[in-house]
Amino acid sequence: MTDCPLIITADPELLDQALTAVAAAGAEATIAPDLAAAQTAWRDATVVLLGVDQAPALAGLSSRSSPVRYLLGAESDREQLCGLSAQLSCAVAILPEHRAELTVAIRDQHVATTRGGMVALLGTTGGVGTSTLAAGLAWAAHDSGTSTALVDLDPYGGGLDLALGIESEPGWRWPQLVGVTGQVTAVADRLPALEGMPILAASRQEVIEEPTSQVVHDVLASIRVDHEGLVVDLGQRLSTPTVDEVTGTAQRVLCLVRDDVRGVAAAEAQLKTRPETTADWQLVVCGTTRSAGLPETEIAAALGRDLVAVVPYDRQLSLALLQGHLPARAASKRWRRAISQLAKEIWP
């Protein structure tokens, strides 16, 4: 098997514990009894789990950099594990004591490696159409055959389910998930869906309880297990624990900028507050009027970020959202073409 965890051990009890952790993570493992048998599987492994019985052999190969993520052993091996982990520069998992933590780590690494792409969208100012673009991008990927989910993390945006006309559809919203811990099995099956595309919407409760960054991490990881694409609408907040969690694990972070002077100034002010964190964020320039705005190349140069897409102004979209219509169907051909090209670039 390729693109799966690799377990290297000849110890049957240790192997059984490792396989249990891998299965709980929703993955299957390649098994090798020793280093020689593991060589061909190393390149494609999403995470390498090395038993303490095989670790001394790898530690003795000073010319080889360690590909190991976790060193596995029992409580009785603790002292040996600590010494070997320093030589191999990897973490230690004592089994069965640390099996739950190992499961989470395997799941996160496996999903990040095998799933194509969580994309986070951030608006740098009002009126930039973050939710509209998020919905359009998710639908374009879904419509092209990429299994995609859409997650709304803008707590005061009124709920993407309302904007898409599925507010009456049964299913969980964030209020049903704010207290979860760990992996939620088949969470997407419990969400309202738009023609097969699951949507996790924000709450419209009078008192909004925002999920913690750990809850967001666990829920998104659970959704990603079953989807090739995940689009997350973060609204306009550039500096919160939730934003840090999502942007830190996303394959792409798209920063939406209006194509007028105030829009660029707002984006510059926001990005300057976190230059190191936002260095790899890409720009999507959004038209806000019929007339031509600032040249997109000048906007990218001024903000010092790569330009990934230009989305034209479309007056039909505002009315479509008010009526609960899918943006991708109500928009002009120019707008749909721009979104479709962006989706194809992200999920080839």
C-alpha cells in the first residue's frame, strides 16, 4: 500500500497496539518486520512508526537521516526509548498509555498528506465577498467531481446555510459540535447538504458560543478524513486562536482584497500586524464596482504577496444571496469562470 502509515517492528504485542492506533485513526498500515523490508515503503509512507526492537539498527546508520516520526515501546522500555529518540530526533509513544495521542497524530499526519486540500479564505475588509467566494469555490470543486465540504467559521456572519437557502435542512450546526473532543465519526453525514455537498454552518443563536481552536482542529480533521477538498470561511478576523489553527494546517490560505484604495490600505494594515505568519498567504483580488479598479499586479506588489486569482465584480450575486440561491448558478459567466479556474488550480 502507498500513502499510508508504515509500522516497523517484529514484536507482535507492539504491532498489535500500533495497528489498533492506526485503525482508530481511520487508516490502514503497511507492516515491515525490519529495516530491510521497510525500505521500499518509506518513500510513500504518511508517517513512520518504529518499534524499539528495530530502533538500534537505524540509530547505527549514522549516514542516514531518520525518517521516523514516532518511536514505539512499552513502559518497561522507557529508558531505552528516551535515549534512542534523542539519536533519531523523533517522539516517543509508550503503548498502550499513549495510544489515544498516537491515534490523533497518525490521523492528522495521514489526512494532511493524503487529502488534497483544505483552503482557508480570509477577508481583509468588509464588502469583499468572502462567504460568496467560499461557497462558489466549494461548489466548483464539488461540481467537478472532487468530494468537497464547506465550513463556516465566521461566528457573526449569519450562517452560510441561510445564504445558500438550506437553513431549514436538518443536520448539525456548530452549536452541536462546540463540546466535542477527539475524532467525530462520519461528521459530514450529520450536516445539512446542498446537493450532496455537506455544509457546517455558524450559529444564529442569540448568544453565540464559539468553538475553541482544539474543537475546530478535531472537527476539521474528522471532515477531512472523508473529503478531498475542504473550504473554510474565516470571515474577517486575521488574529484569533481559531484563525491560527486553521491557517496553520491549511494547504492554502487565500487573502481576499478589494481592488480599491481603501481595500488595499485595509489589507496592508492587517497583514503588517503579522508579517511572519502571513508571509505565505496568497491574494485573491476582488472587483467591487463595474469600473476597473486598481491593477491587480500593483496590488500584489504593494502587499508583497503572490496573486492567485482575480474575481470580477458581479452585481447579480448580491441579489442571489438575498434570495438564497447558489452563487455559482446565479453569477455571470465571467465570475463562474474565474472561480472554476481557481478550483482547478487548487484541486487539479
